[in-house]
Amino acid sequence: MLKKSNAWLWIPTLYFASGLPYHAITSISDIMYKDMGIGNDKITMYTSLLLIPWTIKPLWSPIVEMVSTRRKWTLTSQLLLAICFAAIALAVPSNHFLILTLAALFVGAFVSSTHDIALDGFYMLGLPQEKQSFFSGIRNTFYRIATVFSSGFLVMLANKLGHHFGNDAIAWSATFAVTGIIMLVLWLYHTKAMPSPVSDTARTTKSIKSAFHNYGDIIKSYFQKPGIWQALLFLLLFRFPEAQLAKLGKLFLMDEAAKGGLALDKGEIGFIYGVLGVIGLIIGGIAGGICISRKGLKYWLWPMVIAISLPDAVYIYMSSALPENMTVISSCIFIEQLGYGFGFTAYTLYMIYFAQGKYPTAHFAISTAFMSLGMMLPGMFAGQLQEWIGYENFFIWVTACTAITFAVSALIKIDPGFGKKQK
């Protein structure tokens, strides 16, 4: 029988269940469309638009905040996501695959963003503040494991199935079917494993109408927080370099040498991200959570800013030297993922820090919406920029943009005691 009070039994799998649909929708789709012959400019535009639900999710976050429980919202969303992935699997082999898959992905994006609202609120209700600091690294790690699982194992699966069937459409259809089955299994597990915190209760407002009645107060109280404008700049621009790099990194590895790419196949990309990438993320993410729990977020902010920024330069080297040695390529990706895993911990903890107070679930959702907007807008035009200036100049530009990350990090104020484990 599961011990529902043990956070290790539900936090890792819940954040894996959060990361899997997000990256299947926004990252696997990149590789699928590249495989199906769509150009970089269209891929980055279409898949960036899939971030819209995460950007506008504050519009319905009051419903999650005030109607029913976070636990019920989380479980229902996981079941609906399993259904959405089944629909994507059916749409891939069709004659109108582009419009049908985009439609199914867009519905899945709305469900996934709702799942994120509920889960983040459940996390804050299910753990005391000092444990939130420690498990922030764990949750980030398993969220990023879902990222490399999507970019790694599922892409490798699509590659194997493509060789087996000799048909990329059938391979991608089967891959998304497997993704749906995984979500279904996670839903079944979480119906038993998730605790039911006493604090996870519906508010006195029971209807959607009454929930939205308080929406103005939620928005008003968020924008009245001290340091709001500095916080918004941080949320929007901290990941400005990554927003561009994330859309082109894998496409660069896939693209043919004549276009400045490394011409790797999906299996090689899956191995790099799914094996070595996950090791780097685990080390970086767990180390980040442990470090903050000992010294606090303020103490570790600048080391984490450096860690998330400087490794971007490995792409300049790869686009210039065009290495063929898999050890060299893998080492570059490992370094970048290690730094990302360590540095992103600071960003997540700051969102939790800023969401403290009234309506923490809705306020955290608003912060993640700004984070999503900060990823969507630069990503939309990254493909066009890359096709205009080429991969090498594009990665030089991205690395130069890390100066923005440093600038916005200097603006925020953090309580020196936040994140420290209580003695």
C-alpha cells in the first residue's frame, strides 16, 4: 500500500506527467514536422503558436483556483491528455496531417496548461515551504527528464519504427500512441499515489460565474506586488536566449551539412538527449535544489545565471567546426544540459517566491504565463532569423543575448532567507 504522505512517491511522477505532454507538443512536434519536410521558418512559427494556451492560461486559472480541488483537476487533465495523444496518433497518417495534427496538438496544449495550473497549486498545498525548496530541484529534474524522454526515447522510437515500417507517418503515429498510453498509465497510478491534503478544498465559490467574479482581485493583487515590473522583466527575458536556442538546437543537429547542420539521424539525436542529456539534467537539477536549500536562492542566483548562460556557446563551436565525432557533439550537449539543469532551478524558485501570499495558485499561473510568452515570441521568428543569417551567426547572436539574462537578474530582489532549509 502506498504511503501517500511520502512526497517521493508522487512529486517525481507528477512532474514527469507535466513535462511529457508539454514537450511532446512543443518539441517532438518540431522533429516530426522536420521529418515530414516542413521548413524551419514554418516549424518555429507553428510550434511556437502552440504556446498560446500556456501564455493565456490566467484567463481560466480562477476556475482551477476556486472550483473543485487541485487533485481532481490534475487527474482529469491527465486522462484528457491521454485521449488527445490518441487523436494525434490518428491524425498523423491522414491526407491533411498538418492541419489535423496542429488542431489536435492545440487542444492538447490547452489541457496540458490546465494541468500545470492545478499541479503547481497542488505542489504548494501538499508541501511545507522548506520542503518546497528541496523538492524544487527534484521536480525540475523529473520535468526535464520528461523533456529528454520526449526528445530522447520517443524520438529514438520514431526512428526505429521509421526504419521498420519504411514510413515516417506510421512511425510518428505509433510514437504518439505510445505517449497516450504512458499518460493513461500515469493517470491510473496517480489516482492511488496522490495524497489528499486537508488544505486542498474548493473555495466557497462553487460556480464558474462566481469564480470569475474574483478574477479582478486576483489580477489586481498580482500587479500590486512589490517589485512587479522588475519581476515581469525577469520572467519575460531571463530565458530570451533559450527561447531561440530551444527551437533550433535539434533542427541544427538534423539539418543536412549543405545547410550548415550536423546531419544526424533521429536515433543519434535521441541518444544524445535521451541518455547523456538526462544525466546532465539530473546532476544539475538535483545539485541546484540542494544548493538553494542550504544557502538560499539569493546566495546562488548569480552562479545559476552563469550556469544557464555560458554553455550556449557550445553551439557556436559546433556550427563553426561541424564536428563529426559523436563524443565531441555529445559532450557539448551534456555541458549545455548540465548548466541548464542547475541554472533553471533559480528561475522556478523565484516564481514560487513571487507567488507567495494571496491566491498563490493563480499568481504562480500568471508568472508561468509570462514565462511562456517570453518563450513564444522569440521562438516564433527564430527560424526565419536562422534561415536569413545561417546557423553559425544565429548561435553567435543567441550567445550574445545572454547579456539580457544577466541584466534582468540584476533587477530582482530576493529575501536572503528564502529557500533555506529550516534548522
